[in-house]
Amino acid sequence: METVTQTQPEHPMRTIVLAKVTVHIAVGSSGEMLEKARKILGEITGRKPCTKQAKQTVKDFGIREGEPIACLTTLRGENAKAFLKRALEAVENTLRASCFDDRGNFAFGIKEHIEIPGTKYDPALGIVGMDVVGTLERRGYNIKRRRIRPSPIGKSHQITKDEAIKFVVEKFGAQIKEA
């Protein structure tokens, strides 16, 4: 008689999901450059970007506190997955292990927005670089954001760097380079 070992399916609360993808363009000054960056970001993501202000004054760069210097968009659900696949193609599906932090987040930069598949160059807008940040979560992470009685996430429920790398490799087909 032959024994068959069955692997237990993973507990549904332990599954990792892509919570959001944040796309950020920092131009360092307000005015025409920022408006061009907003237009580019809106075309790439299909969402209206919001503007971010400088937190402090930096005289060397000519930046005043409260001056709009960057724009960003947050994508969730299927839009986030679709954009992340396109953004990973722009970096040839290769990420460094140092792109991942200890909390299940990862970030990488794209030097030129025209590297993203499906994006056309517009000479009136120019070329900008951007940062793409992916946030991974498990079910139940909303307890730290809820309004009434927020609680911290337990250490055993947090996502480690190795789990985040494994998720990105399996779900998005990325290759990880060491250092």
C-alpha cells in the first residue's frame, strides 16, 4: 500500500496580494515642467495625478516650502497589476535584491518614461524619469489603518523580504539580481 502525502493549502489569511502601486515623478520645480510631468503621468497610468509640495526650503536648489515640486498616482487592483507588468518590462523584468525592504515593499526607477511599452514620445512634453513603488500586504492589514481601535500587525503576519521577492518572481516573472 502506497502512502500519499498531501500538502495543506496555504491559509487564506497568509496569501500575499499586491495592495497598490504608486508612480511618482519629481521634477524639483513648479510651473511648466511640473505640468508636463502631470500630463505624462496621466497618459501612462490613465488616472489623474495629484501634486506634492516641498516639505522644507532648500536654497541651493531654489525650492521653497509648500511649493509644488512633484506629482504621483496610486493604482490599485487590476490597474496596478497591469501597470506593474508594463513597468517591469521597461526594466527588462530585472530587479536588484536591494530594491526590496524588510516590510514587503519594493521600488525601482525608470530612467525614461518612453521605455514603458505602449508609450509614445511627444516632443512637446519631453522625457521624464519616474519611481515605481509596489506595496504588498496580507489580508487583515486593514487593522492598522482602521479608524476605531487601530492595532499593529503581528510580527508573524508581516511580510519578509524573502517572501516579497518570491511573490514578485512567481506572479510577475521578474528576475532578481544579487547586489
